[in-house]
Amino acid sequence: MKLFVGTGGAVVAAFLLASACGIAQASSALDNWRFDTGSGGLVTASLHATNKLITGGGALSYSPVLTIACRANGEPRWSEWLQLNDAVSASRTVTVSVTVDKASKVNESWSVGPRRRTLVRDGADGIRRLVSADRLLLSWRFGLLSGRGEADFDLAGFSEAVAQIAGTCNTEVP
């Protein structure tokens, strides 16, 4: 009887440990995401790129940040933007090459945001294409003579992040 209780206790302990690890694994998909609720009903989730860009004459490096956003009371309801530390030379739009997973590269026109350090794409279709994706690669020109920038994102937890901000925003997932 003692052996059975001891073995049963070990089985229960192993089950609890496995459950705890499963819970830890489940929450780890969102560990790299940062959530925020701003003024005017703006709800965002942000993710740093896996790569670094060099700035400041090569002295500093940073990871671009991809943000997905939902506006509770406004249009466009969904947006995505890329935040940079270096300004692009364009003032209105930039052509961004977008590669989702291993699909073909698609060129899109993204708006240039404040201080020319944010590239913005409005619309639910941009979010929708990423819900089931694993990777996103964005590439753009900083300027005519400035070269190209590239940001590589591991999209683990993307669908969960979209579901969370859609719930906070009281809207459907695209």
C-alpha cells in the first residue's frame, strides 16, 4: 500500500509538473509581445525584429519594432506599422518588400509617419495575411543613396496577440 501511495504521489507530482510546463509553454508564445491601450481607443501589440540595424555611423544598433493596432472607435480599424530609429528620406510613401513565410516577395506602398521614422500600412488585409504566418521579412530603402533596411520577425504568438487586441477593441479578428 505504501508503495502504491508513493508511486501515486510521484504520478500526481509528474502530472502537475507537466501541466505547469504546458501552461508556461502556452504563455511563452506571447512573451515577446508588448501590449498597450492608448488614448482614443487605440489598442496595440508590438514585437521587436530578430535582427539589428546599424545606426549612428555604426556605433549603435537597434531592432525595428512591428506594431499591430486596432482602433475601437475609428477608421481604419486595423493598422500595422514599423518603427525605426533612422529616418527614411521619403516624405509620403515608401515601397516596402514584404515576404510572408517563404512565399514570393510582394512590393507594397507604406505611408511615412511622424518624423519619417515610422512606416504605416492601414487595413485588415495586412493583419489577416499574418494570422497564420510564422515569419515576416520587411525590406525598404532609407533613401536614394542610403541603402536598404531589413527587419525579420518571428511571428510566434501573432494570432493570439491579434485575438487579444481584437477582444479589447470589441471587434472581430480579421
